[in-house]
Amino acid sequence: CESKKISANNTSPENNPSKIVIKKANELDIPALANIHRQHNMYYRTSPIFMPRISEDSVQDLTDWLKKANHHLWAAYQDEKTLGYMRIHPDAETFVSEHKDIMNITGAYVLESERKAGMGTMLLGAVQE
């Protein structure tokens, strides 16, 4: 499991004053990600379009999802606090986004207090590497 210290302006780790760590997560990381996953689902509940399950076990949901073939999850941390995450896998939602060489972002969330600071860009950059 690789960790990288990167910042929104792509400075080197030594010059990263925010000390953000982007890490490809594994099953051992899931308990730390459960709260942010829960917040992600709560955010979608405020929309009339998305209908997430009400009684979801965040740890079990992420564990089951990550165990599936070719499912990947990256998380952003600062001082051991989870700030956001991004999930990708090859399954397309429709034939429009289905392609054998393309992964699909199937979930991304950043804490409201951390938005507008480039966290989503940092997560996407880590996913693309």
C-alpha cells in the first residue's frame, strides 16, 4: 500500500505545508474510512435523485465493495484524520461510459470543511498515477 505526501499545487513532500497524505486504501484502512463513507451517503440523502440505503453498515459496505475484483479506493489524510476518498472500478453505469481500458469513478467525497482546497484534484491525481 503506497502513501504519498502531495499538495494541491504539486510541491514536493518537503515543501508540503499541509502534510496531506494520499494513500491507496486496503481492508485494514476501512474502519478509518467508515465515518467519511457514512457522511458521503448522508450527503446523497439530501438529493431527491439519489436513494442510498438508510440502514447501512459503512464498514461492511466498504469491505464488501473493496473485496470485489478490480475495485480501488484512495483516501486523503492529514495528521491521521480522513479528509476524503475516491472509489474507482471498471464497471460502467451505462453503455456510454463502458470501455475495456477505462476505470470509472463511482464515489468521491471530501469533508465540507476541506472543500475548495484541491483535495479532489489530489485524489484524482493519485488515482491516475
